[in-house]
Amino acid sequence: MEESVVTFVLDHLAQLVAREANLLYGVEDRVQSLQNELQMIKDLLNTTKRKKGMEHTVLNQIRDVAHVAEDVIDTFVAKVAIYKRRTILGRMLRGFGQLRLFHHVAEKIDTIKATLNDIRDNKDKYDAFKETNNQSAADLEAEEEKRAQSLHILRRNVEEEDVVGFIHDSKDVINLLLEGGSNRKAVSIVGMGGLGKTTLARKVYNSSQVMNHFDCRAWVYVSNECRVKDLLIGLFKHLMPNFEQQQPRGNKRGKKSAGDINDLSEEELKKLVRNCLEWKKYLVVVDDLWKKQDWDEVLDAFPDNNRGSRILITSRLKEVALHAGHDVPHYLQFLNEEESWELFRRKVFRGEDYPSDLEPLGKQMVRSCRGLPLSIIVLAGLLANKEKSHKEWSKVVGHVNWYLTQDETQVKDIVLKLSYDNLPRRLKPCFLYLGLFPEDFEIPVTPLLQKWVAEGFIQNTGNRDPDDVAEDYFYELIDRSLVQVVRVETNAGVETCQVHDLLRDLCILESKEDKVFEVCTDHNILISSKPRRLSIHGKTDHYISLSNNDHSCVRSLFFFGSHYYIRGRDWKWIFKNLKLVRVLEFGLNGSDKIPSNVGNFIHLKYLRIDIAYVRFVPDSILKLWNLQTIDLSPPRGNVPISFPAKIWKLRHLRHLNTPRPIKLGGSCSGSYEKMWNAQTISSLVLNSQAMSLIKRGTFPNVKRLGLRVTSECEAELPKLLQSLQQLSYLNKLVIVLRDRDDESVKKLTDESLKRNNGFKPQEVLQSLGQFNCLTILTIENAFDLLTCELTFPPTVTELTLSEIDCISDEGINGLGNHTKLKKLRLLGDVTWSRESFDLNCVGGGFSQLEVIEMENLTLQKWKLDNGAMSRLQSVTINHCERLDDLPNELWSLSGLRKVQVMKPSKEMAHTLRNLEMKNGVQLVTEDYQPRFQSRLDSIDSMDSNTFEYISEI
């Protein structure tokens, strides 16, 4: 992490010099010399690997000095920026103070350089002293090897102590080993540390099926510090345990005896192993494989002898598993609650009776382990040696992870350190960052990646977009079994994720040691500290009133407490204490205004806040020249937020996210600058200002765009859509047509025009068909849009149409001709009563559709011809109360996996209850409830009126 800190500071200084050189006027030379000094220190860090003794002290000193350098420069830039905004008279009055500022920062930089020189000199002296005292690298290596062996023995003892569960897992892995042709094949088990990969592999290895199937079995442990020669020697000794005793002691003509196995080269050892395996159907377990190159170096030892031989690999890394074998790895899951309790009970009580009052406490503690076998076994080992009483166990409840992370348990080494130490440097800060979030918190992935970019974690991207690189980093962490996927979007992207509680706690410990971030709860609020990133998990007002921390260096602040409205005094505290902040995440906290002095946060790159009652964003936000992401969060609504029209002044803005429409206000004249970095502009009200910016091509690289139609621009909408065709990166477009409550719509006399917002659908969508990059399209207030055949963009894979009144055969069949459509959402409006309609899907239509969702439609009958929706996997029907049955053809679709029917009619509910499911289809349904039933009655009767039927056959 120390090198990361220095790299961040170097990158930050480089950006300041490149973008805002005028703010460094008067100290440019010293900033340049500081950059040079830090670059040399970074090179020094590359040669300092260990984190013990003197090296550890040096690394900490370098990190602290880098932080000081960052603080000095950022404070100087903030003061100069505010000074330059003053009037000429204001600058004259404060001119003397400005000169003192220049002098002060110059002295600070000189002091920092001197400190860095002292650190380097002391490091050189220490290295010379170490050399004269003959402290060789071999001694250090032997020390590390001894520690690794101790850790390996503990790991094996823990993982193989008790085998619980793995019934389905072992069957699946055995089938993978036994099935297939005669060619050699590699099968992989992948999962996070402590999940039981070795336990499962051992269970498979010792099963009678496997023992009877293979002529020869061998087991070799690799580890993260693989020595190929030692691995081959161990494998050969496993295959030929009596080899050395059988060899003659002497040798002839100076030749080496075959018994001197340790003196053989790697190639000679590979040949010996190959000879042992050549004529046998063998199974070799390669346990704990970390690197692709390690696999490549030992692969030659395993002959492909066309006898159905297999290699079973365990690894934490999906990338390594896929490199070793072409088949999909077996991903090991966490134990369920029943399996977890069984493992714990067997280890603690060893078959003996136990007091009944201990079971609730025990199960509560086991739940804290979140299904991780290693945690359960270590916890059980701790409690097995304590008095088995309610009093003793009560001391542990609520503090399970604290007990597990003590040094003597070595859980930290097994679960986190091995994985963390083997992370590439670029991934370490991204991984530790996950500890900022509360326990069991579902982390939204897109905002997480945007925060990584804002924090400066995503560097050296070349020509690639930083968001894309951040996404690659995220999937690397998943592949390394460090992040759990919680919810997946229909386009296969990950929507939310989590980290195991134990990993999270260990991230917090590591981050506190390396000064990455600190987590503040109501229990440690009075402990004084000087954090650089701070995550507050208690009440916001409680923290602001009680904390005595020094916040002058805070770069990132997160609020994850209960809902709270930021008031004037709170904003005053924030502006006073967080002058250098880059990331502000208010969580559930909201505000009725964004203060006019928000422009003083000149280093701010990421801002997220709930603006339920905010009607406008002040012009001062345009002074935030570093701002990359603005996330003005829920609630969703139609009341626009006024935003300064000169949005183009935010040159580095990447994402403007808000569920409410954004209405640009004021003049947008005076510049034709383009926002080259803009990626997301959500829900832009199409007034004259917005139309002007779009026609100018202000957002040339935008990928996600939302447009809200108004009477002011309605006539020009077709032309505007034609101009959007020039946006070659646009892949998601949301168009919100005018709704029924719009006064100008109500005044129309032509019923067709009135029902379609004042213009005919063909006029709107004629130009949409020419979009060649668009993959996601949403049209809100579609009304009668599907009463005729329409041409949507040919590249669209996901289409959402909302507020639908009616669908004709012509409309649905025209839609079915789109061969790339994979997800279709058809949404109605329960507040408007319309005539019923049928949905008739002809054979061959919707040939690639995988997901269909229908909600609040007046749909009466759904018909599927043979060959329609042939690839359908998932169906969701919600509140379509006039639909009494599902098409019989639906159940014959070979790819169908899930059907979910919520709030069905009584007839539909009765039919589904009596339906016999086949082919492993999952059916989930909720019984009918009257729409106007009171909330109290609904709650009282929920248990009896609601049922969930899941059948997998």
C-alpha cells in the first residue's frame, strides 16, 4: 500500500501541473523537485519487500511523508483557488497573506524533501549494517518458509478435521472426474480461503468410486510460493515412496546414482514422474494452485496417455482454474445454517450431551461465521476449551470475529493474508476499500467503481476508459474469490455484491494499520484519530456533536447510519472540517438544499446525496473543476431539479445520475466547449437550453442518456433523435414522453394524437431505427405505441415500454421480428382502466428473447404459437389480473427455468396450484389479494393469503 500512496500523490501532482498550472504559480519549481524526489522514493519501494523490522519502519515513514506532501499541496491549491475567485479589491487586501502562503508552502516542501533524504540515507545505513552482520537473504527466506510450513500444517488440520456437507459437491466433482473421454482432463474446485476446497478434494480423493476407477492416485500441495523442483520431488515420492531405499548407494564411473533424487534437474524429475504415470489411469490432486505459470511448468510431468487420466485442482483463482482446464470450474458455496451448526456441534461437544440453553447461543455465533467452515472450526476450537456454560458463551456472542482474528488463531493468515499478499498492487486498495461498507451491506457495483476512479485507484489506463478498467478490477476480485455476487442484472452485469464478514473485518484491521481508512461506530466515537478516509456507521448528528477527530486531512467521508437530514449547522461543520475532501457519500442522509458555498470543495470528485426536497443546484457547483460523479439519489419523481445550463464548465464530469428530471436553467451561451469525459446524463428535460447543448454536440462520448419530452421541443424531437445518431458510443437511451396529466395533451381534440402525446408514434421512432450502437432502450408513457408495427434499433437487446394501454397483433409481431432482442419489459398503468387485449405471438417471433416481464397490463389472453420465444428462460407476470391462464406452449420450451406470477387472478392462482412442473422449471407465485383491501387487513391476512410454491423436478 505504501507504493500505492506514493503513486497516488505522484499522479495527483502530475494532474495539477497539467490541468491547473496557474494554481501552482510561484511554487512550480519546488513542486517539480518534489515530484522527482517522490519518484526516486517509489523506485526505492520496489526494492523493499518485507514488512518487518526496519523495512516496516521505512515503509511507514515514506507513507506518512507522502501524505504530508499531498496535504501541503492540496491545501495550497485550495487557498489559491479561493483567492483567485475574489474581486480585484479583495485580492489587493489579501495580497500580503498570499505572499506568506507562498513562503510557507515553499518551506514545507523543502522540509518534506529533507525528510525523504533522511529516510533514504537511514535505509542505506541499515542495508550496510545488515550486510556487515551477514544477515543473508537465505536466512530471511528460511524464516518465511518455516512460517509457511507451519501455516500449511494448521490449514490442513483445520480443513480436514471434520467433513460436513459437500454431499452434492462431492457427487458433482466425482461426475466431472469420471465422465468424458479418454483424453487427460483437468477439473477445478474454486472458492475463497477457508471454504473447504481441500476438504472436498480429500473427500473425493478417498471415495470408493474414485479409488476403484483410477489405477494410481497422488496428491501434491503447491502453495503461493511454488518451487517446481520441490513439487516434483514430493510428487515422485508420493508415487514411489520406497524409491530411494531400493537404489544402490554407490555409483560407477563418476555417474550420479538415481537415488540422489535431490540432485536431479527439473527435466529429469519430470521424466521420472512421467514414467511412473505413463501406462496408468491416474488421478493427481494439485492442491492450492495460485499461478498460471506454476501450472505451465509442471504440466509436462502429466502424460496425456489416452487412458482417461484426470488432474483435480483446487484454487482461489478462477483465472488459474480456467487456464488449467477448459471445463467450467466447480464453485464451492458456503455451508447452510444446518450444515454450519452440525460442524460446530460435532467439534465442540464431540458427540456428548449439552445444556439446551447453549443451543440458541451457539447457533447465533455460528450465524456470524456466515457459512465459512474455517471460521466455524476455529470458533468451535476456542469454545471447546472453555467452560460450556451460558455465562462463558455469552461473553463471545457479538464478538465472534474479534476472537477469530486474533493472531494465535492464524485465521487472518489463512483467509486474508495469503489472498491479499498475492493480489497485484493495483488491486490492493480496491479490495481494502470494501471494508468501508457496513456488515451485510449490499454494495451497489456501479457507484463502487465510480468511487474507485474518484479515489485515484485506477491508474495507467492508456487509451481505455477508467470505468472499464475499474470493472475489470472488480471482476478480478470476484475471480479471486474475495467478492461475492449478490444480484445480477439481466444483461449479465453484477448489480450488487458483498464481502464475507470475516474478510470485511480483516480489511478494516489492515486498512487501519496502513492508514487507508477508519470505521467509526457509536462504540469508538470518542477515540481520537486523524483519518484520511472515514466511514461513519453511527448516527450522523451523534458523530458531528461528539467526535474530537482531526478531520483536516479527510479525503473521503461516508455516512452509513440511519436516515437523517443534513441541516445548516451540519453543513457548517462539513465545510469547516473537510476542506480537502474528494469523495462525499451521504448514504441515507438527505438535505433540503445544496449550499451555495459547495464550490469551495475544489478537490471534490464524487458527490452522492439524497435530494428529496431540493429544487435547484447552485451555480457554484460549476467551480468544482475536479468533479467526476454527481449522484442526486432517490426518491424518484417528476418534479425537475434546476441545474446550471453551463454544465460544460465541469470539464471532468463523467456521471450525472438522478432519478428526477434535470432542467437546465440560465444562459448556456458563451462557449462551445465539449464535455469529452461525460458518460452518463440521466433524465434531461428537453427545453431550449438542453436542445442547444445537444445540437452543439456537447456530449460526444456519452454512453447513457435520458431525455424527457416537453411541449417546447416536441415538434423538433424527430430531428433531435436524428442528431443523436452521431453519438457513436451511445448504448442506453431513455425517452420519457409527455404523460396524461400534461395540460397541453389534455387540450388536444384528435383522440389519436391525444393518446400518443400530440404526435404519431411513427414520427418519433422513424429515426430510432437508424441507431447502430444502441443496446438498451426505454420508452416511458408509450400508451398506444404498440398498436401498429414499429421499427426499433436493430442492435437493441433490452427494451422497456411503460404505461402501455393496448397492444395489437401488428405491434407485437413487428416487435417479434427484432432478432437481437433478449429482454422485453411491457409495463401498464393500474390507475387507468382500459379495454382488455390479447397477446398473440406467432411462430418464429422473438427468436432470441430470454426474459419477458409483464406488469399492470389489461392482458386477457396470452397465446404462443409453436416456435415462438424458443429461447425463453424467465417469465415474470405481476398484477395482470385479467389474465386467467398461461399458454400451454410455454411449459414445453426447453430453456425455460423460472416462471414468477405475482398478484394473479383467482382463476390463475387456482390453475398454478394444481400445475405439475417438469424439466426443473421453478414456479414462484403469490396468491390474489383484492386491490382495495386496507393495509391493516392485508397485513393481518398475509400469512394465510400468500403462498410460495417452488417445484424443481
